[in-house]
Amino acid sequence: MDNVHLVPEEEEDDLYTGYNDYNPTFDGEDLHNDEGFQQAVRTSHGRRPPMTAKYPGTAIGGRPIGTAYGSRMPVGTAMGRPMTGAVQDGAARPMTAVRAAGYSSSIARGSVFDPLGQSKGPAPPLETRNEDTPEEKIKILEKKVNDLIEESCLAHARGDLQLSLEKAKEAGRKERALVRQREQTGTADHINLDLTYSVLFNLANQYANNDMYTEALNTYQVIVKNKMFSNAGRLKVNMANIYFKQKNYTKAIKFYRMALDQISNAHNAMRIKIMQNIGVVFIHMGQYSDAITSFEYIMSENPNIKTGFNLILCYYAIGDRERMKKAFQKLICVPLGIDDDDKYIPPNDDPHANMVIEAIKNDKLHQMERERKALAEKYIMTSAKFIAPAIESSFAAGFDWCVDMVKGSQYVELANDLEINKAITYLRQRDFRQAEAVETLKMFEKKDSRVKSAAATNLSFLYFLEKDYDQADRYAELAMSADRYNPAALVNKGNTEFVKEDYEKAAEFYKEALHNDSSCTEALYNLGLTYKRLGRLEEALDCFLKLHAILRNSAQVMYQLANLYEMLEDPHQAIEWLMQLTSVTPTDAQVLAKLGDLYDNEGDKSQAFQYYYESYRYFPSNISVIEWLGAYYIDTQFCEKAIQYFERATLIQPTQVKWQLMVASCYRRSGNYQKALETYKDIHRKFPENVECLRFLVRLCTDMGLKEVQDYATKLKKVEKMKEIREQRVRSGRDSSARGRREGSAGSDSGQSNHGTSAKGERLSVKLKTLPGSNEPYEASTQQEIDASYVDPLGPQMQGPKTAARKRTEEDEFADEELGDDLLPE
């Protein structure tokens, strides 16, 4: 107590008194000479473990308490230890309370301060985990199962359904091994039910995705029947979906209703979706009244576009006109829950707002809003089109009622589109001259640019089909001026340039249409045709190859590719493309005949015969095919089989004498002279001036020793003499006309005009060569008709569903082959 200084009571009460007083107990400079401290070190007090100091107010421990006099007295208790620095029984003890800060009585003076013990070297390495314990093995196996489930889901997201199923099965095997391991270690109570549920649920999903419906249903049954899985009854919706895919509609209804019973009213959105599925199943079953009940409940509780559309379909199926109208009014009143487009119009005076709007203008949310709005407009347009004839006495009146209803709704912009669709409906009904359709389209000329462009595009299409190319060009220009980025208008403008033979300009318009819309297949197709007309075959081939990548099953594109490869003198590639074409149109006789022609040119007679025969089987009226088959049997010394083909040709072209002569020749070659004689006599009665028939009659009668030989010989001489006289007259006429042309050419002052007349005469003579003679039938054809199956279609198109280009007729192709570029497609 000698070192403790007490403040006398008579001093004034100063709160700050004593803070500057120095307590010699804390002086560590002269501890070696401090007898009290040394005595404490040598006694048991220095070796006793320190007691934790307690705060005042507890049962143990003592702590200096500051008094109003500024002094701090150590308060001792029965169980507490003396405070550091206090002297007890006349002996001082060391300062142990500060040892944690790095102070120690054993450290010599001048030693380095090292509270973290860094001078002792690096810490020993951590102990390695012992993976041999059962608990560690179970944790590792659980992690593997979770990883397999994740890999299965990722494989399904990539579209690799087989791999996702394999991973799901492997996860199931490892999860069962995990359960067995827990049972062996006696920790079955700690089985992870969530992991078991995840494994079974993923496995059932992957079975369903791979169309293994029986296995999927069995797996779902395992989950549903296990009472330890909470809310497993909802999976009956998935089971009902599988029954629906299997067209087991009765069981699908049953399971949908079971799932509906197990879902509380708190999950109203889920209940609405299940009821919508029930209604769809009733539609497939033909029970429209039950479907109407479900859909009406949904439209009263939580209306949506799809349900409203399905409700209109059901009313249409039962023919309820008034309820169709009410359902259509409900459909156009369904709220979409999307923002107005005005929200995305940036203000000019706020750059920060402009940046925000620019960022959200095309984000995922705005894309979803646009898709939802486009889907709603599609359902409304479709509903209006199929209920219009049913709700009123005429299609026009019904459509007008729908337009009036739409004008008073939130879909005001759809009214113009409905009017255009009304006109397009007339066009699709091939009622091209319908005055109302034309007037409907023309009234949009003064509307806004988008509607004007669509109407003008359809008018251009209409006039193009009527071959009024001037009006088609005018409205194509109008559509382009209203909307230069309208690909349909650019295609129609290119078509009008195509018929004017300005192929370079047509190609420019097709290219611009493709630049505005790379998916415009009509522009790409017509561009390929334009390059083909210009003789740029490689560029045309590139266009059609790109088009084939878009339209994988287009027969016209495949034929164009085959035709281009044939023009490029690559028959093997042409055959390959035609083979692909036969897989799309296996009954196209022209394609089969073309394959036969290519194989015949390659020298493969057996393959050529196979395709020619198939072509004849599907279309037994192609003269070129009949002629090839008959010649094939004659070459192979089967004249009897050739007779049926030439008889077929005789029926097709009864005024063509050569087919009847071929029939008689086949009889003669096969040794049936009597039948040959009768056939020649029949031919002579029909064609008494045919020299070949009379020659064969004279030869047969001579060989058979018949009396009629002299009569036929006399007739043969007369016919030959008449033929000579006719040929002399023709030669004399040609000589006189040639002299007249030479005299006219000598007296002409302009060589250019004569050149034009000569060219015109050449074209006329070429054209006469293409037509049958006076004694030939108009059914005569050439080998070139085979190429006319899908050659050079030229397609004007409508706004809306784009129409494919039309197919060239055989007459067009025949004329083009003979006259080159002088004739155009119709």
C-alpha cells in the first residue's frame, strides 16, 4: 500500500485529478532491483495461471473503481485475484495482464519486439483432409451427383438430348449408390431427400424430351407416390402433358384435374394455366361446350390473348354468331401489360435521359413487349379473318364490323391492316378484278407512309398479274417513295424492270431489297434468275446455293441448281441435285425424264431406262419419253414391247404419220408380216400421199406374192412425180424471191434498214420452223420440253405473306429455246 496514494477527503472534487500521477508499479526499468517483484516471481504467485478480470458488479473478480476523489482502489473478493500492480502481504507480483501484447518478464532488455512471432519461421502446413472417412466419401459422392445433374441440364440446353439422358441416368446410379452407402454407415436418417427428388425429376424430364414417354411416366410415378416429397402432386401436370402428346386425352384430363385439386387457390396463375390446358384438350376431343366452360372461367378471372382466341374458335365451331361477336370484343379488350411506345421516344433537352432510353430501347424487356404485342395483333387479325364471313350475311359486312370494333379499342393501328387484309383476301380468292379490292387499296394512297406503302405494293402485284406492267411500275414507284426500305416494293419494281429486259437495273433493285431484308427469299430467287439471263452463271449459282440454305426443301431451287450445273457442263453435280429433288417431289415426271436424259448422255442406258420408265408411269403422255422408250426396245431387239409405246404416241398425235409407221415397222421386224401389211394399208387409207408407206406396201406385197403389188407401184410413181413437181415449184419460188431481194438491196439507200428487214425475216423464218407444218399436229414437241419443269419463274409478291415466284410454262421455254432473248416470260 506504500505505492498507493489516496486523495484527502478535504480536497475539492475534481474529475480530472490523478491522470498525471505516475504509478511506480508500472515502471519496468528497475525491476531487477525491485525486491517485491523478485519475491513474487520466486513464490507460487508468479507461477499461478492468471485469472480473468471481472467487471464490477459480478460475484467474482475485482477491478479498480474510480471514485469521486479520482483514486482507483482495487476491490478484492473472496474468489478474485489481486489487481496487477497491487501489493499483497507486502510482496509485489509481475504484470501478467499485458503479456498478450508481447511483453514478458523473461525477455532481456534490448530484445526485439515481435508480438506475431515472425522470428520463429513459417507456420507449419495445414493438416491434409482424410478422405478415407465415410463422411468424406459421402460428401464427395453427393458433389458428383450434383455435377452430373448440372451437366445433364446444360447438355439439354445445347440440344444434345442423348447426352443429357445419359448424364441423368448416371446421376441416378450414383445417387442410389450414395443411399446404400449411408445405410451401410448407419446414417440413413441423414439421406438428402432434395437430392433424390432432383435426380428423379431431371431423369423424368430427359426421358420425356427423348420421347421415351413410358419411362418418363414410371419415373414421375415414383416421385408422386413417395409421401416424403412435398408438393410432388404438381408433377401430375407433367404426366398429363405426356398423355396429351400420346393423344390419350381422357387420361390427360384426369391428371390435369388431379393436379388442379392439389394446388391451392393461393397459386391462381398455376390454376389458370392448368384450366387452359384442360380447355385445349377438350378442343382436341371435340367437346367444345366443355372447352367453352373452361375458357369462359379464365376470361372472367384472368383474361389473356390465347384464351380469348381459343374461345372464339370454340364459338366458331358451334356456329354461335352472337357469342363470337362478344368473344371478339373481349379479345380486343385484354390488357397486354406493356408500356406505350412513347416511353422510348427520347427528349431532346435531356442528354442523360437520352442515354437511358437508348440503352433500354432494344433490351430484352422491350423485345418481349414487342413480341407480345405482335402475337396479340396476329390473333386479332386471324380472328377477324375467319369470323368475318360467319357473323354477318357477307364477308365484306363481317369484316367492316370487325374494323369498327378495332377502331374503338387499343389496337387502332390494326384497323388499316384489316382493311388491307380484306383486299388481299379477294386477291387470294383469284378475284383479281374485284373492284372493291382495288378501291380498298387505292383509298390508302393518302394515309401514312407505312399503310400507303403496303397498299401500293399490293396494287403493283395485282396489276402485274393482270399484265398491266405500266400500272404495276407506277404503284411500285409509289410504294418505294412511301417506304424505301420496303423489300416487297423493291422486288415488284425489279420485276417490272425484268419484263422490260433491263436485267442490270432489275438486279440492282433485287440487291437493294436483300440489303434491307436479308431474309427476302423472293428477291434472292429473282436475282439468281437475272444473273442467269445475263449469263453470269457462277453468280446465279451462288444465289441459289444461299437460297437452298434457307429453303431446304424448295423444289424450284433444287431444279435451278441442277440446271445451272448442267449449263456449267458438270453433269454429275446436276444428277446429284436432281436426285435430291426426287426425294422432295418423287412423282414429278419432268424431273425423272431429265434424269433419264442426263444418264443417257453419260452412256448409262440401264439407269436412263429406269428413270424414263418411271417418268412414263407417272405421265404417259410425254412424246419424247415415249419415243425414247420405243427406240430403246428396238435397239435391244424387243420390238414387240416397243409397239405399245408407239401405239400410245398414235393416240396422242393421231395426225402424225410417223408413229403409225413405227408400229408397222415393229410388226415387220418381229416377223408378223400379215399384221404389218394390215397396218400399212390402214396408214395408206389415212395418208394416201405418204411415200414411205407405199414403198413398204410394194416391198411387202412383192415378198408375199400378192396381186396388189402393181396397184401400189403405180400409186407410188404418181406420188413421187407429184412430189418432184412440188419441189420444183418451191425451188423456183425461192429463186425468184432471192432475185427480188438482191434487186431491192441494190436499189436501197440505207444499208441499216435492209439489215433490220433481214434480221426480221430471219426471226420470222426461225419462228416458222418452230411451228408444225400444215400436215403436222400442234401436239408436236421437242426434247427441250423436259427443261421446262421449274425453269425461270418470276414472282411478283404481295405485302404480308410473300408469294413464291411462278413457274414457267412449257410454251415459254419452247419459245425461248428457239428465239433466244426475243420472248419474255408471261
